[in-house]
Amino acid sequence: METYPIDINCDLGEGMGNEKDLMPYISSCNIACGGHAGDEATIAQVMQLAKEYQVKVGAHPSYPDKENFGRIAMDITSEALKESIREQLVLFVKVAERTNVKINHIKPHGALYNAIAKEQVLAEVFLEAIRDYVKKSILYVPFGSIIANLAINQGFQVQYEAFADRNYNRDLSLVSRKKDIAVITDPQEVVAHLLSMVKEGQVNTISGNSVTIKADTFCVHGDTPTALKILAYLSKELPKNQVYIKK
């Protein structure tokens, strides 16, 4: 019988205070590094927990916008954005070296993640900003996106990411958080959503269509209100469907 090993990642260090509860259920984490949330102390705290639970560690850079949690597109120059991303990664690398943690990946956050998926110029700016920090690490990006194709063409290591707790539009963009149906909070619905992507390579969109999707890693947001319930339920239900979280 075919088995499906997957990575479950979670955005952490964002002020929720639930990191220790979530760690046993995930295999990689994306740690806020000062753009939308977090600081040196929170980065170090989450890295230590990740070491304890053998969870892979990644940087989660964002627009420099704590006021809006990095979830609103910023009117910012390319140079200012590059400088901010580099500052976030410099801090992250410093803490990783001090805590003896290997950086497995980089995953952009929020509005920046969505923007570089669609906008060529911004995607190029982002890749230029992170280039010196990904020589031995992976970039988590959405399947079929501009950033994914550009990164692959430039020789970056890429893993496709999909969202277990978010609904999709027909073009594989995420449903806006302004809509009530953006986030999937029911654990059973998350399992069904995830299994369709893992086993069938299809995601059910809000338009009623199924669209082809590829993913190596699946995100459950740490700030989703039912994140712990979702992850605990996944850990119980996924093995029944031959899907296993690979540490």
C-alpha cells in the first residue's frame, strides 16, 4: 500500500505563546524574525524548542509592518524592502549560530508571500535580498507561482508549499482574509482538504472546481484559533490514510 510522507510546517514566534504545545505535532517551523513579529529573544526561544522537539527551523521574513502583522501590502521601495529582509535574516542567522541550529529553509510571510507569487519585479527583489542566505537552505514557495519558477531558474532549492488551513481560489491564490471563508478552522475539514492535496494532487477551490496542485510541505498557521486542535487531529487521522509526518 502506498504511503505518503509529508512535512507539516507552522508559523511560530508571532506572539501567540503556543509554540511548546504545537511543536510535538509539526516537522518544520517558520520563525518570525522581526518584520511582522518577533525579536531576538523570541527567535532564540522558539529555536530552543525546535531543537528539543527535533523540528526543522526556517526564517519567516516579512514586510517591516508589525502594526498590520505583515498582512497588508506595503508601499515600500525595492531598496528599503531588500534592506529590511536582509536585516531580518542577519538577526536570524546570528541567533541560529549562537544556539547551534541549522537553518533548513526560508519562507516569506503574509502579504509579501502573496505578492511575490504574482509580481515578477517584487519576486526578483526578494530573491536578490535572500541570495546570500540560502546557499544551504530551501525556499518554501507556492506551486505554479512566479517566485517558484524564478527561483528554480536561478538555481535555488525549492519546496512547494500548500496550506492545510486556508481556502483557495481557482487560480491557486489564497482566499482573502477579509472573507469569512478564508481560514478553515474545523479539524475534520482540514483533514479532508489536506488529503485531497496529498493523495490526489487536487485542491477543492471555493468556486467548486478541483485544481491541480503540488506540495512538499503543508502549513497550519500558528495563529489559527484552532491550530492545536487541528494539529492534534491530523496526527491521529493522517496515519489512518497512509500519510505520515516526516521529522
